[in-house]
Amino acid sequence: MNEILLLKTFTLVGGMLLLTTIGARLNKDFETKIEGIITLSGIILFIILVHVYGNEFPMNFFCLGCVSLFVGWGIGPAITRFGKQFKFRKYLEKIGVQAKRVEVKFSFSWLQERPLKKTQYYFKDSPEVVYEENSPKVLEFRQNFKEEVLSKDHDPYSMKWQNLVILAMSLTVLSVFLTAAIVWFSSIDFGFLGVISSVGIGILAIIRLKKSLTQKDDIYSLPLTVIGILHFLLLLIYDFNRMEEAMGRGDESWETAIQISLSLYLEIINLFLLILELLAHEA
């Protein structure tokens, strides 16, 4: 079997992940909403350009690199946000405060009332007294959290959070090797996963977008996160299967390597973020 395509693909994926790491290190948070919109627009634009200039050197490499940098620029704030949520939960545990999710009715002008979930806080020794998300008491918790934790260079939860990030990276790497092994050591043609995965990713994207745009609703959902992780594992299997078929045909073109590497890269990034999101909320 021709292994040149394999070498090209993983060289590109490795280079993209390196550029993404650099981008994530440079940007820890979005200062304005415009910056976030520009980052998302840049990712979409250069993904399209990768497909347009897939066989035109050096434009194809340039577009691939730009995708990596823009994704890294967006991942930094995402990791920071997960970290703040994790540290805030640990801080609340330290001061004896617990949180619970409760269903409430929220009225829509174009829909009937539907149940949504919101977070309430209470001290463990007096659970009958609850505080709403924007109540003065919770705002006091958050202000104290900023002063006692976030304002310090080495806060007491940094090491725990770094360990979770490393664990998420390790699980992502392990997932990549396991899915590749399933394809390499199996005689099954996993091409059928293409249509299923494409439909699934569209449905997941719509659900998460809808939740993010719904007032007073939380984008995080344990079932959705777990389903998302399983979904991207299937996508990895599908793309490794694509690579295996291309190698069997003797295809060693840069265009094929770029298309497959872009798909693998996006799946690895999304898998890492979903695993990190799961660990941040459930650890």
C-alpha cells in the first residue's frame, strides 16, 4: 500500500495543530464581540478557500495555515471560558455553596411556554434559601472569585485545570490512534458513515446554535456533549477509511492530502473541545 499519502496527511495535520497551539497561546480571550465574529468568519472563509485552491501551490498551504491560526485564535478563549467555569465551581465548593439546575417557564411571543433550566445557588447548611444567577449574593460570589482566584498569577485551581487540559489532550490523541487502528486492522468498509455523520453534525450544530441563542438557556448539555464526542469519533473512522481507500488507489496527491487533513484536523479540534467541556462540567 502506498504510504506517501499517509505521510503527507499527518505532516499537514501536525503542522496545523502546531499553528493552532501558537494561536491559542497568543489569544486567551476575546476583547470584543467583533473579534469573535471576525475569527469565526475567518475560519469559514479559509475553509472554503482550502477547497477552492486545494491543488494550487502555495495558496493551498497558505489557506490551510490561516485556518489553523484562526481556529487557534478562537480556541484560546474557549479554553479560558471552560477554565473559569471549572474554577468557579471549585471556589463555590470551598466556601460551602452548591448549585442546582431547576426548570422554569419562559414565555415566548411566538411559542407557548416551554420548560427551560436555570441555575440556583444555596449554602449547604441552609438549602432552603436559594439565590438566583443575577442576585446580589451571587454577584458577590463572582466578585470575590475574581479577587481571590482570577486576579492571582498562580491560583489554587490552576494545577487542577492544567491537569484536566492535559487529560483532554491525552484522551483526544488516544481516540485518534484507536479510530485509526479500527480502520487499519478491519476489513469493513466504513464509507457508509459519511452520509450518517453529515446529517448528524448538521443536527448537532442546529441544536447547539439554538440553545446558544435561547435566552436564559444553557448551551451545555451532558447528553449532547456525549453524543457529539461519539459523532466525531465516527467521523474520524470515516476519514481514516477515506485515506485508506485513496492509498489503495495509489493516490498520493497534495490535493487529496489537504482535503483529508483538513477534515481530520477539524474533527480532532472539535473532539478535544467536547472532551474538555465534559471534563470541565463533570469533574
